[in-house]
Amino acid sequence: MIRRLIVIVGAVFAPVGIILLVVCAVTTTSSVHFRATATSTTGTVVDVASQLSCSNSGGGCTTDYYPVVRFTATDGRQITFRSHTGTNSRPAIGKQVTVLYQAGHPEDARLSGFVSQWLAPLITGVLGIVFTGVGLLLITVYVRRRRIDSWLEANGTRVEAEVIRIARNPQVEINRVNPWQVFADWVDPTTGQHHTFASENFMQDPAQAYPGLKTVQVLIDPSRPDDRYRMILQPAGIIG
């Protein structure tokens, strides 16, 4: 069922998004604390490490380059470290770079650049916002639909609408297949106005499940029949 799928996806996305936001907060706090307590010095690129990354979708391979930097700590020790972040362009050997390190633990060193300091918080933050937003949106849509259905069951007016067409829904795709919808027309006897209703989505063609289907029952909110209704149609293969 599409509604069940929506709430499952929402229930997965929202917690994952919240976890990512927590990770973002932790990494941001760590970066801020590191910069506030770190000692700055100049280092030299003495080597370059490379790593080949290939796409599973057949998009080809790219090479990332990680500078290996050497600097002298305040205690006179020569420290060599490899940057945790790489670039698509190969850094030049001998290039001077700014290094941040903890005076008591000079091995804990990083390049003083936006990517080195803020890439992890940025990625986790953006993904956290997207996942949380999508999850909450899907859950909200599901809850709103359930509330409308409950209200219609208790207070809705039942009308009989004439089936005008059965067609695939191009806006929804499940396993590369567009589900089916039933569309029906009802004329309000008090105003003479036509109202068109769309059913939930079906994987099986309703015309095959219900041969000769001419009319359907629809529960409507008389004050808002165009957006608050529920078509009562339950053939085999319903997914919505």
C-alpha cells in the first residue's frame, strides 16, 4: 500500500536525519574547539598520496589527491601527517600550507582550510536537514490523510459518482510501473456543479478487477467536496 510505504519511509528518514544532525552538531563542536585551542604554523607538502574512486553506476573513475605535510612543532619535533581530505587537483610538492595542531599532541594536526575543517559538518548537516524534512513531510501527509478519512467515516456524505475513465497515474512509479486510478464524476443536485474524484492507486487494472464498473461510492465533505473525499473502491491489488 502506498500509504503504508509513505509512513515507513517517513519513519526511517526522520530518525536517520536526526542522527545526522546530531553528528553535525558533534563534528561542528569538535572543529570549533580544535580551532580555538590549536597552534598555527607553516608546513610543507613533502609527498602526495592518491586514491582511485570508481562509480558503481558506470560513471567512470576519479583520482583524489591527499597532501602529505611536514611541519616543526613547538617542541622541535618534525611531524609528518596526511590530510584527511583530498582534492581532484594534485598539490605541488614544496607548497607552503597553514597547519593547525594541538601543542600537547602535535600528531593531531589538520590543514587550516574550509574543506579540512568544515566538510564533515557541512555534509552531515545538509543530509540531516534533507532526511529530517522529507521524513517529517511524509509522516505529516500520512497523518493528515488518516484524519480526513476518519472524519469522513464519521461525518461524510455518501454520494454515487459515474466512472468517466480508468488510467495510469504518471506521477507515481513503483518498480518502474505506473499504477492505475479510477476517475469518477458527480453532479451536485443542489448546485448542478460537476465534481471529479480520483481513487487511490492500484497495481491491478480496476477494469479487469471490476468488469463493467460504471459507478462508485464516494464519501465527501459537502463543504469541500473537491479536496476532502474518499472513493470507496477496494478491488484486488489495491496499493493505496
